[in-house]
Amino acid sequence: MTERVTVDVVMPARNEETTVAANVAAARACRFVREVIVVDDGSSDATAERASAAGAKVVRREAALGSKALALALGVVASDAEAILFVDADCTGLTPGHLDQVCQPFVAGRATMSIGFFDYGRFWNWVVLRCPPLSGERIVPRWVFEAVPTSKLDGYTIEVRLNEVICEARLRTSARIMDGAQHRTKRDKAGRREGMRQTWRMYKALVSLLVPLGDIRWRTYWFYLRGLTIER
Ligand SMILES: Nc1nc2c(ncn2[C@@H]2O[C@H](COP(=O)(O)OP(=O)(O)OP(=O)(O)O)[C@@H](O)[C@H]2O)c(=O)[nH]1
Ligand SMILES: [Mg+2]
């Protein structure tokens, strides 16, 4: 694969007026990116206006679609790029350089999926880099997203579904830490009590995917580790 592969960013954003513009700016300045598409369904703040002012194409729905996965699907449909770089709208400290680094292994053909993780400090970074990846910052060919059946487009489980497509096809993943990058958590956005409730619901949905509760097999993680390259 060469650098000429077309890459669009799909950025899901619901009530992210405080951070969306900075993330659109970082994504637009990534050297591999053609266009930034922000998907805003049901925001009650100025997310869409700020994203648009920062140079994004905004796909806006008045009513909430009800799920991050469905928002991403809407963004992918709005793009005809060969590859999609997913970037959450609530990142902090994200730079064009981070996104260049995430894209590099993909455009160079070293990995089919390339992921950037937030910077949690030396010890946790070591752990996070070897866990099943849940990060929203990742580039994949568009066929990988399209390979996820519509029936499996469900909330915060979309990253696990992308992992499943990659790992079950025994494809390679590259992972790296984005030094100094972080994000706003649900606790930051909704307050401690409501944020904890939402976080609990998210992790419950993720754990329910695993056999015997769900249909994700443990071997998928083994295939992930076998195809993983950690970039430094
Ligand atoms: N358009 C849209 N965006 C969403 C929706 N749900 C989540 N997002 C966006 O997806 C990104 C990640 O969502 P978060 O709720 O922060 O989830 P997270 O970062 O995985 O989890 P935390 O660790 O709790 O922050 C943010 O940019 C959200 O605005 C949705 O239903 N629609
Ligand atoms: Mg977040």
C-alpha cells in the first residue's frame, strides 16, 4: 500500500463542544487525511457549529441515533475513502503528529489496523498495549468496518467488533502510545455519579460479548497478540 490511499477521519461527537474543534484541527493537519467527517446526532450544545467552523464536514441528525457504533456507520457511509481513521471528539492533547504516527504503519503496509492509545504513564502503558484494544483512535481499511454486520453495530462494543474482523482473519495490528494525549471520561462530562453509571454500563456490555455470555471467543485475543506489533 502507498501513501496515496485515501484516508478520511470519522469523528463521533455528542455534546463535545469543548474539545471537538481542537480534534478536528489536529485531524485536518494529519498528513494522510483528506477530509474530516464529524457525526453529531442529538447534541444539545454547539458541537456541530464548532466542528464546522474548524473545517469539518458535519453529518448532523436532530434525534440521537442512540449509539456510538451507529454514529460511526453514518460517518463511514458519508465517506468514499479507502481507509477510515476513527478519532473520538473528546481527546485532549491530541496532535497531528500523533495521528501521523498512528497512520504510518497502515500506509506503509505493515499493519491492517493501527491503533493509538492514550498515555497513562509508563506502567499502565505497558499493560494497555497488551490488552484487547478498546481505543477509539485507529485506522482500518473501510472493508473492515463494512465487514461488521449491521446486527452487531451496538454502542461502545464497535471497537471489539473491529478487533474481531482483524483477528479472525489473522491480520496484523500495530499499536502505540500517543505521548501526552488523553481524553475526557464520562465522569468528566456527566459528573461522578452519572459518569460511573455510564462507565459501568459500557463495561457490562463489553464483558457480555465474551463467551459464554456472548459470541466473542477467547482465541480472538490470542490471534490479536500473535499479529501485534508495538511501535515505539
Ligand atoms: N455521534 C455520537 N457520538 C457518540 C455517541 N456515543 C459516544 N459518542 C462519542 O464517542 C466518543 C467516545 O465516547 P465516550 O463516551 O467518551 O467513551 P469512551 O471515551 O470510550 O469512554 P470513557 O472512558 O468513559 O470516556 C466521544 O467523542 C463521544 O462524543 C453517540 O451516540 N453519537
Ligand atoms: Mg471519552
